[in-house]
Amino acid sequence: MKSTNGKKLRIGIVGTGGIGRGLAKLIARRPDMVISHILTRRKGSIEDLGVSQDYLTTEPEKLFDSSDLIVVSTGDAIYSTKVIDKAFEYGLPVVTMDADTQVVTGSWLSRRGVITEANGDQPGCLAALNKEIVQMGFDPLVYGNIKGFLNKNPSLEDMLFWAQKQGYSLSSVTSFTDGTKLQIEQALIANGLGLDIVQQGLVGYETSDFEKGAFALAEIAKGENKVISDYIISRESPPGVFIAATHQEDLAAELKTYKMGDGPFYLLYKPMHLCFFEIPNSILNLVNHGEILLDNGKVPTVSVGAIAKKDLSQGSVIDKGIGGMEVRGEALRIEDSMNHVPIGLLSNAELKRNIEQGELITFDDIHIPDSLALTAWKSTITDLSPKKESVRR
């Protein structure tokens, strides 16, 4: 960490999506931090930036030279990996709100420099909640995400409508709707906290009763003798995260006194996730206490593969995996599908053969451009199981 000599922390921001813009507005009004630069790939001015256009730069080196720490939120694993790796060459610590990058290259990056996912998005919120409840003696069984709506194959027309209505990019709305983003988030918390999953694509218990759904997943986890990462679908529930846990039996009466129910399962939750609003605290915890709230773990066991949403033809090109109309993501155990293509690596990938709807795409199925992210993934897989079939391209 660069010494600040008592001066304001100089924060470099990578990305000008909703997270980056919101964080810039927050930092611009803080007494202890200042924006150094905001790295963008966009050309010209950004009308809804919310702070001075003078902060914008397209030159990574200008950002690195003027920063004490950088925050990365692009949703593009290929681009973010390159930027983060370069930041490490400058000795900069990195805070991400970028589960998309973490689950592809986070393990490789964490061996090269200081990197942590921030509180605020579901994985960071779950990691923070975990720290709190474990200190109270709870034994977690389920680390859960709460999804209000899911459509695994939405139409382009619907996604364009909702993108315009909600003010998000088309890819963001699509990745939220088809469940890709949720699967990525749950893969990250699984890797970061050493959890398992029940099945490819997770269970996704649908319920109108929040507690009932959480406890149903707890029963599944108990039956599988696992601590799991999963989610519920419930329109009626708060848009946050939860942990279903047990506790020691001789404290059941006291927990009931405090309105926690009869046991043996207890529901602990955070009813909101405030994304960029919670990043400054993660920055301070890293700078002042060296806290790595969450990363992808040294030995990840869960990834997010690409499932074809429709029949795809040989020779066609998948421009974008996450948030695209051709594929969606499903969490899977890496050891079960060593040759799968992480959905975050699918960018300008040409199909070698016809793919049927519902198929998992593997490296045998595509031509994929070289990138540092691809190199990092290959290294991660080799480190995981050198005796297994190697990733091919």
C-alpha cells in the first residue's frame, strides 16, 4: 500500500457503469478520499458521469501513477484481468465489485497482488454476514441469494424494454434476468468461503415464504452433509442475502427468547445490498486493517459454464457471453466439467460445430482469442488438477 502521509486516499476507478459512476459521486464528497482518475473505454464525454469530465482517462498508466488504490467494476473479465494485473506491477491494492472477473481469474490474480471483493453486492454482503454470525456461534448450512424473478431465456424485445425502463445496459439486464449474474455471485461465495453446491445450476427453491424456502435449502444441505451456496426465488422476499444456520442445542431456549424461532434452523439475513454505497468502508477496512473480505480462494472448486439458450450454428460468433442472447451461465463443479468454457471468457468466440439448446459449451467447441484471462484460467485449471485432461483450444 502506498503511504498517504496523512493525506486523502487517492482512489482510481475502473469502469463507468452504474457502480463506477455512483462510487465517483460518493467519493467526490468524502473528507478522507479523492478521485484520482476514472479509467474508461468510452470515447468523448459521459453525460451522466455525475462528476467532472476531467477525471476521465483512457490511459491506464495515468490512473496507476496517481492512485493509492483502485476499484474495478467492469463486468468484463478479459479487460479487468489485464487492468488489475498491470495495477499490481505498480504495487496498487485492488478492490473489486466484479464477481464476473473474480470467478474466472480471481484465484490467479490473488497470487500476484492484494485483491478483495467489496461489501455491497451479494457475495460481499454474504461474506460480511458470515463474519458476524460465526462470531455468535452459528454454524451455517446455506449461503443464499434472493432472486425475485427469473427467466432463463428472455426475448431481446423484453430486455431492450427493461434496459430502457431501468436505466441499465442491455447486457446487465439480460444477465440479471436469465440468472447468469446470480450464478456467478454464488460461485464466488462458494469459492471464497469453501462451500459446495448441490447440483449444476443450483437448486433455486421457489417459495412465497422466505423462511420456509431458506429452511428447505437447509434440509437439503443437511441431507447432503454439505455447506452450500444456493438461492431462492421469491417475489415477496427482501432483495438481500441470507444464511440458514444451526446453533448449539443448549442455547435453543435463549434463541427463542430473542425471536429466532424453535430451531434447529435459524434464519439470519441482510434485507438489502447497497452496492457502491458500501465500497468506501471496504476500502478503509483494506487500507487500515488489511482486510480481504472475499476473494475467489486459492483453490476454486466452482465455476460458471455457458449453456446455449438456443440452437447455435457452426461458424457463428458469440460476441459476448455474460448478458448475451446466445448463452446463459450455470454454476458447476470444476472437477465435473474440466473442459468447460467459463462464460466470462466468451468474447468473439467462433463455434467449431453446431451446438444444441441446453448444451454446455467446452473448449473443444470453439475458437477463442488469446488473452491474459485465458492464460490465467488455464493456469488455474492446471494447478487444480495437473493429472486431469488439460484445457484445449
